[in-house]
Amino acid sequence: MNLKEGIKIFDHHLKDLKNQIKINTGVIPIDEVKTEVEYYSNAYLPDANWRELTDSEFKKVSTAKTESKIFNTLGIGEIPENLEDLFKELKFEECQSLFDVQPKFKDNEKLTLKINNEINEFLNQKSEDQNYKFHRITRCMPDMHTTTFHFLNKEHIRYTGLHIDKSTYFTPNTAYKSDNRISINISMEPRYLYFVNLTLKQIYRDVQKLDPENITSENIVEKFFALYPNYPVMRLEIKPYQYYIAPTDNFIHDGSTLGNKNFDITMVYVGMFNKY
């Protein structure tokens, strides 16, 4: 299945966006992947056949339109230098485990207050109505195929693989009405955003052609990959102190720390971010 036009990437004054994007040849069901962590039995992961984009492919997945709609736009940029410097003062490199991350904020109250003030000023520039709220600080292990998991109980977790978020109730045809989110990489290494560059409406139409029965937001990802395993996945590099703004209810995605050696730490806010 050839790459289509759908979700577009808008970069906020990055030097060379094209070099931060790779494309592959599709997905693999989890039972064909060697991994030491437990995934849901219906999970899918990107295959490892990554390559650079051609010029025509880059044209399909990028946009220079500053007034793009939030439901089909993925923004990427760098946070201000003064905010980057404040995060560096927290010295996350000293953390010996993921449990050491949160105390860095609690033990540095004055610094954390400065960060909150600066980050709110930054986020106000990204949300026209200043309609957003803090979601969480995510902490992930290095060298993980994907990063999203659910707790089964207090001791056990299960990874989801490529998925759509479900921040509220929606159908495949109403997902475009959802808010989006901003995720800021405040760790020491790049992390990666895997995504399929199609909106949920586009995916719904493709699934409906071959399997029209009972398509819901709960099963649409599995149905799509079962029918179109060769549709390419994109891999967007998010460098330290870069952010992305994405409609995570409206496209298939996941994070990755594959190849990293240090803990992955991101700060996430949800809301209406329409200034990329």
C-alpha cells in the first residue's frame, strides 16, 4: 500500500526536518517480534526496515501552512533556550532509577517554580485560547521498542504497541473533534515518535472497503494492520529539548527509546494547541 497524504508535519524553524524522519515498510504482529516485555496479544510494532524519505514522500508528509488544523497536523520545534537551561539544572543524569525523577522536582522547589512559570509562558504561545492542562511526566526505560503500557495490577504491566489514545469517548468518525497534546523531551537523548500518517477517518474508509462490519475505536487499529500490514510507518526523531504537538486521539502512534542508554523523560500537557 503506497504512502498517502494525510497527517502533515509542520516544523517550527528546525534546520533540517527531513533528516529527522524515517519511513519503513509496515508492521509486524507481536508474536513475530522478539521482546523481553509483555505485550497485548493483538499488538503490532513497526518493522525494522527504516530508510530516508524521498523528496516526493517528504512533500506528502510535510506542510508549511501555519494555520493548519489540529486534527491532521503534527508540529515539532524546540523549546526556548532559557527553559532548556532550567531543565538542565535539575540534573536528571544523576538519576539511578525512574523513581528518582519525581524527587528532582520536589527537592528543587524554587527551580520547579521557575520552570512552571517559563513553561506556562511558552505554552500560552502554542494555545490561542490558552486552553490546556498538565497531564503527566512520563518516565520510560531506554532501548524499548515502544513506550506505552497499561497497568494490569500494582505489579504487572502490558505494552500496547501502536495505538490511538482514548482521552475521551469518540468514534472513528468523530475523533477529529478531540483535543491534541504537547510532549516535551527533557531527557538527554533523542526519542522517537512512530506514527501512521493517516487520520482515523481515512483509516476507517480503508478498513470499510474490506471489512465493513463493526468498526469501532476499540478495534480499528487491529483491523487496519491486519488488512494493510504493508502500509508504511513514519519514525520522527524528537531530539533533547524538542517538542511535538500531535492529535493522539486521531492517528496511530507510539513512542520509542530503541537504541538509547539513558532514562527517557517527557513532560506532557493536553488541550487545544493550535500554534505550532
